[in-house]
Amino acid sequence: MRRLFLLLFVTSLLAGTVAHSQTVTNLTDKQKYGLAAEYSRSHNGVAVLVMKGDKIVFEDYATDDAADTPWFLASGTKSFSGVMCAAAIEDKLIKSFDEKVSDTITEWKVDPRKSKITIRQLLSLTSGIDAGQIGIVPTYLEAIASRASYEPGTHFEYGPVPFQIFGELMTRKLKSKNETVMSYLRRRILDPIGLSVAFWRKKNDQILLPQGASLTAREWAKFGLLLKNNGKWNGKQIVDGKLLDELTVGSKVNPAYGMTFWLNAKGTGPSGNERMNVGGEVLNGGKPLDLFMAAGAGNQRLYVIKSQDMVVVRFGMFGGWDDREFISKLLTGK
């Protein structure tokens, strides 16, 4: 009797496992997106938007007006600097990502460390500059006075200062053209894709590049679509795709961070995790998922997954968050 009971129990357990596997396997894309949205809502989520191809295929909002309500991107703002840098290289304002910052901020030439810092190191947060306290943003001129505590390329440090330094660099590059950082960003990137910024915080009339922008989910998705499509918009090349590709190459110091984008690799993650590895064996047949993202405090996320032809926006109000779990539910339902 015991053997018979054990056999029946195991058979029932296996049957339930198979049934669950079949149920998950047979989920539609919309059902998977719904499970991801449920996970988001259970962790103080405000919005989830999914694009496949060039179309929005799923939206979920916590309130009736959330779709039209601009949301503060926090550090999700940083990635606009990377794309702006790529555009400036294409426009020959900047020679390359490896141009020295001191070629423009010439007062750095006398500093043994600052004189060697490249724009690539600045935007990959490996410049050795004291990155400052998160949430406390200096002016552009205050930022360039920050100390270099490490040799360039040897230390990763996350903070607002490097992006404000980039703001001063761009300000000087654009002076002869009588353009501001914001007017260049609008003319070169935002206006061509019809992206409307609801609000962008400023200090001394200069936009805050580390954290200043507020957008609706649909507007942020436009930026993701430009990236997914390798810099093209409605068939027109807005920013050179090869230059954009360089933004998603990690550094030796932190392979999980490129230039202004978080990457799906082992390294120091956006919340200080030692490993930011979203999907691997479970999601992509043992290979790392080709995912990169802009990430901000409160768990604001703009995910771009080129192999899935997908852009995903998620807005939230802090609470626990696991990128891997969200992406797993989004793609597999598990």
C-alpha cells in the first residue's frame, strides 16, 4: 500500500509539473506581458509599456491618468548624454570617444590625472574623478573642479559629476555655434523623433544631465525605439548606428556598464549588486540576453532587447525590484 501510495503521489506530482509547463509554454505574448505587469504592480509599479517592432503592443497603468502623466526618470536621464555624444562625433564636434577631455577643458592639462581622461572614460564612469553624491548635482563649472582620486581607467564610481563635466565640455564645443546643450539635444535627437520632454530640471539655466528629465512612458519609448533600430527613425538615419553600438560596450573595470547604459553582464549593477545579469540559461539558451537599459532611482527602466525586437518602459515608486524576474516573466511567463 505504501509503495502504491508513493507511486500515485509521484505520478500526480509529475502530471502537475507537466501541466504547469504546458500552461506556461502555451501563454500568449499578451499574457506574458500581463504577468510582468502584475509583478511590476506588486512592487509599486506605475506603468509598463511594451513595443514590438515599431508598435506599442501592451500598456498597463496603475491609474487612469498615468499614461499621460510625465514621470521623473531620475538617472534614466543619463543615457541621453551618451547618444548626444555619438551625435556630436558624427557632427565632428568631437573627434572620437577617445578624445581627451582636456583638449576642450584646457585647465585640466596641468593636472597629471585629469589631463589623461578621455570622453569614453568620463561617460563609462571610469575617469577616476570623484563622482559625487547621488542626488546632489553640481553646476557644470563646479563639476570640472572635482578631484581625480584614481588613475583614469582603473576605478568605477557611479555619480552625477562626470555627466555635468560632459555638460561643460558640450557647452564649450557649442559656444561658437551659439547653441546650448539643450538646444543641440533637441535639434539633433529629440525633435527628429518627435520626443516631447515634459520637464527638464536645470541649475544656472543648464539642464541637469545626470537626472533631470520627466517624460511619459510613450515618449521614453520613442528614445528606446531609436536605439533598437540602430539610430534610424522612419527609415532616416538620425545617429550613426556604429557609434551607438560603442555605448553598449562595457569597460574592463565594470563590464556591466557601457557609456551611460547598464548592460547584461557580470559587474556592479545599478543598485550596487555585484552581479547584474538579467537572463542567461533560462531566457536565451545559455547565452547572455542582448539587453541594455537606462535605469533610474525608484526602479525606472527603459529596456532595449534587439534580438526580441522589443522596447520596454517601466515606471515605479521604489519598493523591491528584480530585473531578472521581470524580464523572465515578460519573455517566458515564468
